[in-house]
Amino acid sequence: MVVQTQRDDVTWYKCEECGLMFDDKEDARAHESDCDGEEPSYIQ
Ligand SMILES: [Zn+2]
């Protein structure tokens, strides 16, 4: 899930699964759709 967060008067969008931050909501959503952060049990 993407959460909105405010830092230094800038709105960021954070992927809750892996913690990545994006300054663009569409980028965050695109990332979220193929983020595997919830299942980190594959090849490291
Ligand atoms: Zn992610």
C-alpha cells in the first residue's frame, strides 16, 4: 500500500511494503504493483 507523507513541505509517497519513497504518486503506484516487499523470501 502507498502512504502519503509530508517532509520539509514536500509530499512523498511511500511504499509500505519495502519503504521506498517517491515524489510522484504515479511512480509509487507503478512500483507498488510489482513490489515484492511483502515476500522477501526469494534469492538475496
Ligand atoms: Zn515497495
